[in-house]
Amino acid sequence: MKKSLIIVLVLAALQGLIHNIGHPVTPALVTSIGIPDKMFGVFFAAMSLGLMIGGPIFGTLGDKFQKNKLIFWGLIVYSVGQASFGLVENMYLMTFFRVVSGLGVAGIVTLFVSYVIEISEKDKRAKNLALLAATITLFAGIGYKLGGFLNGNPFFVSLLRTDIYSNIFVIQGVLNIGFAFLVLFFLKEPDKVKSSKNHSVWFSSFRKLKDLDSSFLIFLFAIAFISIGAINLSKYIDVYFNQLGYSPNDLGSFVLVTGIISVLSSLFLVPLVIKYKRELTVMIIIQIASAIIVFIAFRQSQFLIAMYTIYMIYVILRAIYLPYEQNFISEYAEDGSIGTIMGIRQSFLSIGMILGPVIAGYLYEVNPIYVFDLSAIMFLIGFVLFLIVFLKIKKRKQVSSSITENVD
């Protein structure tokens, strides 16, 4: 394994750990301030808006300048946003600081993926992306567990008053500043083709859309719908755990287990599945299976048992899906434009991350199960769109093959 890949995986582990400390206490923070539950979705959508804006900016800049410096300044902005979110106790200011957090964290979210793609040989790209996703997922679970642990542990409660939810976010901000300096000093710029075009950072990413074929655009819309389903599951399980009376520590334990399952899947299942080269076929099967699993899991009377059994199948499928999706998109990137393409990807993901939690916030007030049904429907839409992409690519290959035969 390359030294550069080991370094980015270690940094990704710290990212997953630190960036998720606040998540298990967020529902309780919102409730303690007296803010309506639907605002939980608005807060997440606000952060996603920042990601949507910041993704293309950092992606395009990452093709021109040093990634470690871009990520460093993004993390500083993220630290300010997170600490302020926990302290202000006003839902309008909290919404503003979530946008700030999203703008900042867009740097590392976008550039870590493009970095791994740039340092990986083509035949190892999907495997390395799987390792990146699994590392972040595992340590996100540990971060959830740590956040819940800090909130309830008597030693830390007496030392740092971690029973006050806002203090968890301040701790997160401080730790993240230290993490920013680690990225600055240890993440080395890979050898690559630099983009030489001089153009507006923001609009250049989206001008590239007109040069992409229709199959790829449909694929991007598919991942936007899928992101609605995935994000609603990820975030509203937090709220649902809280509503059912489980503690932040219980939630942390559950997320930690999902992280372990994800890592094991990436280490042992992904290398086996990757040998089956038909990426779109695998992604199509995963979406229809995910829809069925989610629809069934949340209708079980024994909620916790269903989460630790049926839902874990979805976690395994998700671990397989992510590197396939990222690798498929990277195939459309020209030399020196991987960051730009990944920035576009992040914007489409963020569209789903904005719309999903806002819609889910209102559905949750009617019936929490409707939120998870919406996720299943989004996976079905993703299935249909992936199928359309598959058929369009198949048809194009048949036409190309026919033309070649006629020429011969």
C-alpha cells in the first residue's frame, strides 16, 4: 500500500472521528432549546447548501492549487461554524452557521475523494475508494460513540461540563483546528496534470455540464435521488432513536456497529464484487434491494433487533455501492479535472441532501415511518434512472460496434 494512501486513510479516520462527535447530541440539543423537530431537517439542509456551493469551488481550486492548504482553510471555517452552531441557541443563527459549516467541510469532502483517485492506479481505484469510504464510516461510528460517551461520562461531565450539549460542539471545533494543522503538514500533493484554464471557479464547474453526455447527466440526477434516501436514513435514524427513548450512547453504539460492518464489507466483499466489472448492473441491483430492505426494516415491531439485523444488509450494500459510484464518475474526468468532476458530483449529492431532510422534517411530524418510506421510494427512482443509463450506454455501444463493422 502506498505511503500517500496510508496517510490519507489515517487523516480520513480522524475526519470521521472528529466530525461526528456532535451528531449524537444534536437531536437532544434541538429539543432542549425548544426548537421544533422539523428544524432538524432544515439544519442539515442548510449544511448541505453550503456543501453544494463549496463543492465545485474547492473541486476546481483543487485542480489548480495545493489540496492541503485548501482543506486546511476549509476546516478552520468548519470549526467556527460548528462551535457557533452549538452556542448561539437561536434557530435562525444556527441555520446560518450550518451553511458556514457546509462551506468549510466541502473542501475535505470533495478533495479527499479526488486525492485518492489521483494517487491510485486505475485498476486499484475502486478498491482504494472503498477503503476511504469504509475508514470514514468506521470512525464516524466511533465519533458517534465518543460524542455519546462524553455527554454521559461522569469524569468528562465534571471536567468539561459535557452534559451541556453546546460544549460538545466547542470541543469538536477545537479538535478540528488541530486536525486542520495535521492535514496541512502531512498531506502531500500528488503528481498530476494541472488544469491550466483561467476561468471563474464557480461557473466553470457547471459549464462543464454542457460537455457531458446525457447518460452521465442522468446518472448525476440518479445519485441526487439516492442521496435523499441515504441521508434521510442516516439523519432521521438519529431522531427516531431519540424519540423512542434511546440515549445518545445507545445511538453511538449502533452507528459504531454500522461502521464496523461497513469496514468488513469493504475489506472482504468489495474486492470480490469489484472483479465483476459490470458497475451499472451491480448498482442497479443494489438500489432495488435497498428499497425492499428499508421498507421492511422499519415496519418490524422489534425496532432494535431489526436495526442490528435487516438494516445491516443495507449497510453492506451501501459499502459496495459507494466505490462503484465514485469510480464510474471518475471515468468521465479528463486529466487535470478530477477535482472539478468530483465537485460537480458533490453538488448533485448536496441537492438531495438539501431537499431530503426538509421534506422529511415535515413528513416526520405526520408519521416517522413516512420518512423511511420516502427513502425506499428514492432508491426505486435511482434504480429506474440507473436502468435508463444502462440501456443508453448499451445502445450506444451497439451503434458504435455496427459503425465499426460497416467501416471494416
